[in-house]
Amino acid sequence: MGAAVFAAVLALSACGSETGGTNTAQPGSTGTAAAAGPKLVADGKLTTCTNIPYEPFQFKDSSGKIVGFDVDIVDLAAKKLGLTQEIVDIDFAVIKSGAAMASGKCDVAAAGMTITPERQQNIDFSVPYFDATQALLAKKGTGATSLEDVKSKGLKLGAQASTTGLEYAKKNGFNPKEYADSAKELLALQSGQEDVIIQDLPVVLTWLKKPEIAEKFELIASLDTGEQYGIGLKKGADPILLKTINESIEAAKKDGTYEQIFVKWFGKKPGELG
């Protein structure tokens, strides 16, 4: 997933998720490392950069609280460290470039972010925590069932900027109009600016749960791109933090916690989304 690349970091709006564990450990403070824990940008908090809305991975619920699959995954590590997760909403381009972590805006990034060789040049990633697939969402009645149909029928294709979906479309000969975030991309489809948009499958499936979207739009194709999401950290990551995140993800997959979180947000078990 992603958002348009800007010349400078956008203003940050920090929002506490209030989903993390209690602050009982003695983590490191800004600029220093405590013996008992990792070096953090803020005492007692695991600060997470994300880009919202990206439902069901991260979005604001009816109360304004940031929730989602990614939030719960990061909370596994936060609780193990005795920290409260603090969430910062920031432009995705600043996340995927590694600048958000390198500049001390956050400790980790959880933003439905695919692990790619390009991103690994600037970011250290956790073990994969989600197998991702792209999808095409179109207005009903196009008759298209593939990217090839989108091209042959001359349909207008939109994509979210800085994302692997955009890259995939470009590799297949398209030059989609780019939108800063998933909400703007969807709005472009709804307003008729685009006939089809490419987006991560879970996001499309979540949109289609809303009657006003399902009434006028349909999933016309799933694109198996072999992607995997990872939690991003500063290049040369704090070894304690990276180890804890990896162990938390792996333990959750073994003890059933991961499956519970998965079903909570997707309504299906891992491997059943496609």
C-alpha cells in the first residue's frame, strides 16, 4: 500500500491506539539504550508509523480510535515489552523510504507494507506476517475480468501511489492515475474518474462489505503477486526490538493467537481470503 511521494515529510498527527499493554518494563529513552529493553523514540511507548485509512489493517473506528489487523499484530510485541503502542499517521512515501524511522518519528512501521528488495535497502523488516494479493475493483457492467480486458476495452485504471499495486500495473503496460491514499482512490472510482482500480485484496473485500459499494461495484479479478507484508524498522534495527517482534509473530502463529486476530479482521482463516 502507499501514498504519493512528497518533497518533505507531512505534518504528523499522533494518535494513541490504547490497545497496547501496560507500561511495566524499563525501555530505553530517546537517544539512550536501557539495559532491560530497546532504544525507543519515547519512554514507555512503542511508536508505530502508519498511513490511514487502510481498512482492515489500520483505520479509525466510530470512536476515533485507530484499530485494525496491523495494530493488533504490533500490540503482540508491545505487550511483550510492557509498552503501550502509540500510533502516528504519516504519508506512506515517508514510511516506505525508511525516512520515518531514520529520523526518529517512530520505532516501527505497520502499514500493510510489502517486503521488497528496493525497500530493504532502507528498511529492516520483521519476518512476514501476512500473505498479500492484489485485486481489481470495477464499476458493474464493464465486462472485464482481467487486466488484459481493462486494456482492450480502454477502461480507465487508477492506483494508489507508491504501492506494489501501482508497480504491478506499470509492469503490465499501464500508466494508472495515482491517488494519495486508498480513500481517494476509492472516491475516484465512485465518482466515475476511474472505471477500475487496483488495490490489495483484503482492502477491496472490506469495501465490498458496505452495501453502497457492493451495489455499484464488483471484484473482477484477483492477482496473485506473491507479496508478503512485514513490520518495518530503522535500517540497522535495534536487535532487541526486532527479535521481540519476530518472536511475537512466530509465537502467535504457533499458539493460535494469529488465527484469532486474522478471523477477527477478515472473517476467514489464513489461506481462505483468495
